[in-house]
Amino acid sequence: MVRAVLIILAIGLSIIAVVLNNESGQIFLLDRGVKLAMAQDYEHGDDSLRVLVCGSSSPLPAAGRAQGCIAIITPEHFFVIDSGAGSTRNLQSANMPLNRLDGVLVTHFHSDHIAELYEVNLISWVGGRPEPMKVYGPKGIKKVISGINDTYELDVQYRTEHHSKAFMPEKLAVLQPVRLDADEALTIGSLKITSFSADHSPISPAVSYKIEYKDRVVVVTGDTNVTTTLAEQVKGIDLLLTDALSLPILDRMIAGATEAGRTRGAKILKDVQDYHASTEKLIEMIGASDVQMTGFYHMVPAPTNIVMEKIYKNDLPDNVVLTDDGMWFTLPVGSGRVQVD
């Protein structure tokens, strides 16, 4: 029996080898792959609030992870919160319906939160978005967006000339800044997004966002320390996606950098500690605030091996997870459940 299975396996591998090394076979396999890829499309399913982690890293290098990005999607709404380097690729890989993107919400203007605003704009413009892309954020948003529009003015011109004005009109590629300060809200149908102050001092302004869809509530912090405002905003919510810093890991990194004579690197790592929420303080706040589920994203530093993961998970409650790029949270309306995929 075993011999027969091995013979069949050997024959199968031989056939695969012949197909892969034959031009006609290569074209056949390529056609099949292209058809499968083109047939894939985003399907939302039931009436739920869905959240995609499209970037789980901070500026500190972490192979395989994009910088900060969270996507919020319902059957009728689609927003992205922050747009760090590498995150657009994750949105595309998840087959997100970028042609119906409502806008991007920016928490603050550090480069790892705005690096790919134009990339999101470009991909959704190419995809057929019917209106200019709105970018919401606190004071400073107009300056940032004006600079991006100026920087990519020629790129827009080239693409319009190449593909035609009828197919890719220039006006749809010009980003539209919308100021949304702390304590202001944006309401579109059943979706309400409220901005509130974050403590990322000395960076100011910085905001977090509370997303309410029917009976489900999510908070996305961006970069912040734990504050009384944050603790109030997350009381009893369904899902918290938060900036998280591991002091034990950073302390060892600082010691290693100092020992190696990398004084500039050691200083940067020391400075980082004072404007991100530590895992210890987050655990304390989560326990006191009755948050149903928490996901750590924008991890400082993001774990790149099992040892770092174990350190992050020390003393973590069961309702706290470390996120990865591509992780989904699904919150069905009326159920009270949070599903993690």
C-alpha cells in the first residue's frame, strides 16, 4: 500500500515537473492563476462591523509587517485609519473594495502614519472611486495634504494623459483635506466616528477615533499614552485596537545598543518610551474598563520572533491578542460577539 502511494506521488511530481518546465504548461498554469486571482472579490456577508489590521508595526523595523493602518468596513461604509508604509499592499491583498473608499482618518502626522496616503489615493482612483478621496484629521491636515498634492501633481498628470481624462479624470486624484478636531464627530448613515484627544506629547495635535456602528463600538488609538480620557472612551466597548509598547524588550534593546557603542540608537529608543502606552498600563486600564477584546497593534517594537512574543504575552489577559498584518475582527450586529480570524 505504501509502495503504491509512493509510486503515485512520484508520478504526480514528475508530471508537475514536466508542466513547469514546458512553455505550454507554464502558460496553462499562469492562465489558471490569473483567472482565480481576477475572480476574487471582497464579500462582506452579513450586517457586521469588520476591522482589518492592515499595518501592525511601528517605525522600528519588523520584517513582514507594515506600519500603522486599520481598516473599518460595513456593508455601506469603508474607512482607513492611518496609512503607514507597506499598508496599501495589505489592503490590496485582502481584496478590499478600494473603489468605494469613503476616506482616510489620520491620527497624527508622524511619517509612519501618513507615508502611503497617496498610494491609497492612487489605487482607489485606478479602481474607479467616483469622488475625490477625503482625508480627515486634526489641525495641520490641510498643510500635509497640500504638500502631497503638490508632490504628486506630475504623477497625476502623466497617468491621466496615458489612460485618458474620461477614464482617470485628474480631479478625482486630488486629495481633499477635512479638518476633524478632538470631540468632533463624523456621521454617515449608521456609522458614527468620533475624534478624541490622544496624549502623544510632545506631538500635538494627536487624536484617537471611536467608531460606532449600530450596537457595536470600536476604538482605534493611534499613538498615545494611557490617559483618563482614553479610559473613559473605552469603557464597555466591544473592541480596542491600541498602540502598545514593551518596556522589557526596549530596555534590553537600549542596553544592547549602548554596549555596542550605538549611542544615537540608544537615545532614540529611550525617547520612544515616554509617548507610547506600555503593556503594563494597558493591562491595568483594560481590566478596569470592561473592554470585551483588545488587540495590540503599532507595537513598539513589533515582535519578530517567539521570544519577543512570549515577553509581550506575559501577564496578558485572555481577551488581549497580539495582532498580525491581515488579521480580521468581525463584530456581527446584535450578537455581542467578536470573532478573530
